[in-house]
Amino acid sequence: MQILLTLMLQADTAAKAAAGSAPAASEKISLFQLLMEGGALMIPLLLCSVLMVYVFVERFMAIRKNMTFEPAFLVRLSDFVKTGDISGAKAFCKGASSPVVRVLEKGLSRIDKPLELVEKSMENAGKLEVYKWEKNLSILSTLAGIAPMFGFLGTIAGMIILFFNVQHQGFSLEAIAGGIYTKMVTSATGLIIGLLSYVGHAYLDAQINKNVNTIEAASVEFLDIIAETHL
């Protein structure tokens, strides 16, 4: 955006020179100064951006934490189950901290029950793990809708400022510049925050689905092991 403004100012200078006017030095504006032109509505947009970054990083770390699951773990666990060493299997699970292991451990605690009850208990344990991952994730989807609305509110505020200046100062570039700045800066900022929030939510949701598939695959294999053992 800063480059675009610079090019527009340079083009305006060149046009004045071609018309016979004295060429003026092209002005530059920093990103911070540009954002300040958005006015008071940049404060809630700043809060939205900070909250978006915090929630994304916190949820990303929570989803990725302890999600490594080695197939060798399930092979070792099946050896315990096939030999009837359920207490050893439970102790083996206690030594690992992972959502997949917690789900399998829940199945071990119901291994003396019918297979349907074992499957149901593991399914409920899996839902609890998914709930932990999805905690506060709705904040990103909310920000994806709220931030553009703040930008739209800035557009309305900018139009009010524009017409107010025109009414009291007459129609000139200086009179309408402030309103246009507020309108464009807040709209662009709100759309960018909303877009990033949407992308962040979609990415984290995809990571959750990936982890859910890992849990489901391990659960199905574990249930097959139990079914073979009970035959």
C-alpha cells in the first residue's frame, strides 16, 4: 500500500511538471502514519489483531503438543494384550503422554466389557480430546466476521468526516482527504485481519481433522486386536 501511494504521488508530480508547473518533491508516508490515519477505530482493530495472533499461536501449540504417535507403540501394546498382560499394557500406556494413548488407555480400562462398550468408551474419550483442541478456536471464526465489520464501520465514519469537511470547508482535496483516509485504512485493515483469522481457523481445523484421523486409525486397529484376542 505504501508503494502504491508513493507511485500515485510521483505520477501526480510528473503530471504537474508536464503542465508547466514546478515539480514538487514526492512525499512519503510510513506504514505507522498510514495506520494512524484510520482514527479511533484502529484501536479495536488493533485489539482484534493481537487476539488473533495470540489465539492462533496458543491453539497451534496445543494441537501440535504430544501428537507424535509411533506405530511401534501399538505393536508393543498388542503384544501385552495378546499375552493377557493387561496390567502391563496399562503401565505401558502410563509411560506415554499422547491423546492417542489416552484413548487407547480408555479402551484398556473397559477391555473386560463387550466390544461395543469398549468402542463407545474410546469414542467418548476421543471426543474429549477433540474438545480440548477446539477450545477457543471459535474466537478466530468470530474475529473473521467482526474485523471486517469494524472496517465497514470505519467506512461509514470516513464518509461522515468527508461530508462534514465538505460542508464546512468546501469541496477540495484537503477537505475530503481525511475522510478518505479513514474510510480506506479501516476497511483494508479490517479485511486483512478477517482474512488472516479465516485462514488461521481453516488451517487449525485441518490439523485437528488430521489428528482425529490418527486417533481413529489407531482405535480401529486396537479394536481389531481386542476382537482377535477374545475369539
